[in-house]
Amino acid sequence: MKPSLIADLSLLFVTLIWGTTFVLVQNAIDFLPPFAFNGIRFSLAALLLFLCLLFFDFKQLKQLNLKLVGSGVFIGLWLFLGYVTQTLGLLYTTTSKAGFITGLSVVLVPLFSMFLFKQYPSKNAVFGVIAATMGLFLLTLADVSGLNIGDGFVFICAISFGMHIIITGKVSNKYPTLLLTIIQISTVAFLSTFSSFFFENWRKSVRIEVFVSKDVLAALIVTSVFATAIAFFIQTNFQKYTSTTRVALIFAMEPVFAALTGFFWAHERLSISALLGCILIFLGMIFAELPARKLPLLRKSKSLES
């Protein structure tokens, strides 16, 4: 099996984790403020990965230097900015619009790659992006009228997540995976905790009875271990073997998995348009996997696709 295919399947598994844990996170932040929740979630994940480093690959610490730290912090800043702006946006806009705008990172990633690094997607990847974008619209039924400040925040979120994908792809092959993952996750943990102290009533919410409640405890354990520690380790490790456009298309499957999880676990209704949207997003991802010649106008340019 080709390394690129293994990478894509691994990243699809990450997307499955994120999509299926969406309901858990929604239930948990009813009791715990978002910044506090992310601060604890990312802190636990960083601690878990650091313990793995100490016990299984202690030699990686010898490679620690300012460039590695700077790269990890830079990736972590984009990731934190994505979480912050998404949270702020949801205060002013609807969940469906936020879902659609966040998913626009599938379009922004190839655009940023072209403008910043002169890297061009293949013809099939372009078709995949178009199909996935249409699917996102149908899945979320986003209302494009009456744009507000919340939509602006969520658009910054889409830019941030897109940049996180791109920068991860650029630096992941330069440094040890585990060490780089720990630094970026620790950055998000620190900034989330800092934000909670200043912007949330954490003294009222962060109480022992809240932590031991079934919804919060389950969400913290599952998200810190699977949706954070394991997920971002896999992304950092495998993204070097695939293209940023493919990664964006694969991550566009997150709302699909979230919708299917809601349908099967929470017995939520899945409309015909949502089902069609799921199919289009899936087809968009498959399109990107098919081998194809590069776009005629771009044959002389570097392509991200194999």
C-alpha cells in the first residue's frame, strides 16, 4: 500500500474521531465554558503525549531547539485562533452557517497553497473541492443572507484551520513528530487556560461536581486522548505523505461523520438535502484520490497531487 494512501486513510480516521466526538463536546460545554474545556482537554493531551515521550522516545528531547519550538508554537497559534474565532462566531451566528463557513477551508487551502507556495492541485482535486463545497452547503443549509459579525469570526476560523493544515504540511517533515505535536498542543492548552482566566467565569464553572458529572468526564477523557493527543499526532505524522488539498477534503468529512453520529446515536433527523450533501462531500474526497493529469494551464507548475 502506498504511503500516500496510508496517510489519507489515517487522516480519515482522525476525521471520524472528530466527527463522532462532536456530540460529546456539545454536551460538555453546557456545563463547562469553552475556553476552560479546551484548556483542560489540551493540557491532559499534552501531558499524555509528554509521558509517552519520556517512556518510549526520550531521545527526541536531544533534538529540541528554538526552531522546533518556534514551529510548534506557530502551528499551535493557528489552531488556537481557529478554536477562539469559532467559539466567538457561534455567539452571533447559527450553527449551520458556522458549519458551512468553517468548511470553506476546503477551498481556502488550495488557494493559499497556490498563492503562498506556488503549489497547484490536480484537475480531480479541483473537482473534488467544488463537489465538497456544494455538499457542505447542502449538509448545513447555510443561509448566506444577512451576514453578521459572527460570520466574520467564523470565516477567520476557516482561514486559521486552513493555515494550520498548510503550515503543518510544511514543517512536519523537518522535526520529530511527537515533540512537535506536544509543543503545538501545549501552546493551545496555555492560551486556552489564559483566555479562560480573563474571559470566563471559571471560578463558578470549574468545580469538582462539574468534573465528575458523566457528560463532562466522558467528554474530557475521550477528547483529550482520542480527539486531541492521538488525532493531532496522526495528523502531524502522516500529513507529510499527502497533499494539503487532500487533507482539506478529508477533513471536510467531519460534518458528515457528525451528522451520521447524530442520526444513529441521538436519533436526529437527516434530511434529503443533508444526505445529498454527505454524498457530495464523500465523492469530492474520492475525486481527489483518483490519478489524473494536471490542469493544462498548470502543467509546468509543481503539483501537490501524486
